[in-house]
Amino acid sequence: MTADGTTQFAFDEARSADLVVAAMTGAKNERLRQVMESVIRHLHAVVKEVEPTEEEWMTAIKFLTETGHMCTEWRQEFILFSDTFGVSMLVDAINNRKPSGATETTVLGPFHVASSPLKKMGDTINLEDKGEPLIVSGTVVDENGKAIEGAMLDVWQANSEGFYDVQQKDIQPDMNLRGRFVTGADGRYWFRSSKPLFYPIPHDGPVGALLRNLGRHPYRPAHIHFIVSAPGYQPIVTHLFDKNDPYLASDVVFGVKDSLVSEINQHDDPGRAAEIGLQNPFWSLQHEFKLVREK
Ligand code: BEZ
Ligand code: FE
């Protein structure tokens, strides 16, 4: 019993969060208790600010239920929810603070496939021979600009219609537009591909419906994904974006960082095209990845 005659466990609107927090003092895992205290305090604050009707609260519960039902081996609707409301980028930023000049990171996305084919420098990752030819090249260097030998670039991208191979298993060849490349002593990499195009994230589920209700489009600006790693260095998960893409300023997952925006230039040069094994005209993208040593 408290001084004012109420029992300490009885529900009270003003003390609602304190009551729940007090019920968790016996937690075996202190980090879990701390995280849940923060979640509960913020959630109760949101509910107090919004004052949802019971019907509105059921709409929120239904949204979460449908989000769970949408998840399969190939579809992670909760990650899409996190991505489209900026949380994935925030978690990424907190966990990947880098010295200035080092390559910045961005979201992984749902379409990475582990152990994609190991390729030789100069190989093509475009197994369909569709789209506009593109050569991607550059170097992997350390913080002093010194070439890193043995760096691995794990690369993947959508095709010219905006679909990844794993979204079109009966249409695209397996492992289309993905591959892994390892640098030699000069730290250089180059591969052939097709020019990426903007595409919508999967938007036929509850997250897509929420975006539509909020007046938001589902598009990501054209990009190529990279995981760049090397022994002794912090690996980075990142993309390179097409500077001229119409969705650059409104990426649905907020993944764009200035340093990752790249020029993709067109060349009309039959001699050079023949030399690198591309049809003329072709596009080129160049980028230097700068890795930071492991702590
Ligand atoms: C992607 O770029 O592959 C992606 C990232 C976040 C959500 C959906 C797709
Ligand atoms: Fe992507």
C-alpha cells in the first residue's frame, strides 16, 4: 500500500510504463531488461501522445499480424518495414561509424546470396546478355591509399527490368548479375555487367499498402550492391548509385549517401568496346573503395 492508499501493482494510467518496468527487475539478462525498459517507455509515450481508439489499435495489431504472415524464406516483410522507415539505415550508421574518407556503408537488402560464383577479373556477371553494357572498375585501397591485395568484392544487382534473379527463378538464369572478384597486388577490380535501373521494392504486402496510404512511392534509385572485405580490414556492405537516377533524392529505404553517388558515363568507342568485350556504345562506372583496418 502506498501513502495515498493505492496498491503499488494496481493499474494506473499515469504510471503505466513504471508498472511494466518494475515487473522486469528479475530479468536474467540485464541488456534485455534495459532494451525492454526503453521499448516500453517509448511505446507507452507514443500511445499517450496518439491516444488511439480501440479500433485504431486493432489496425496496428492487424498490420503486424499480416507482416508476420507475409514472411517466407525469400520475403522478410519486417526487414522491409525497418528499411522503409529508416531504422535499418540508422542501425547501420550506429554500427559502422568510419573515419572520414573511408567508404561509407548502406543497407544490405534482402537479395544477397551467400557464395555466389567466384569470377576472374573482367568476367561478365550478366548471364542474359540483356540491358545496356556496363564496365565497372576501380581499386580497393587502405586508409593511406595503398592497394589492398586479396580484397574480395561480392557484387549483385537487378536486371534491366528491375528484378533480381531470386525474384524470377523461372525467368532469369541462376546467379544472374552476381559474382565475387578477388583483387591482385594492384588492388584493381573490373567486371562487365549491364546498366542498373531503378526498381520498386516488393510492395504487394502490408508494408507496400502502408507506403501507399502515406503517399510514398516504392522505388529505389538504380544501384549496384557490394560487400567488400579483406583480411585484417573491416568489411563493408554498400552500394554505388547512378548519379542521374530520378529516385536518387527519394530512395524508399533512405539508403543514399553522397559519397556513394557515382557518375555512369556513356562511351561511343568501338575500339575500346571490342577490347573489353562489350557492345558499343557502352557505359562505365569507376569507384575506389577505401577500407579501414580491423580494431
Ligand atoms: C535492395 O536494394 O536490394 C533492397 C534494399 C532494401 C529493401 C529492398 C530491396
Ligand atoms: Fe538492390
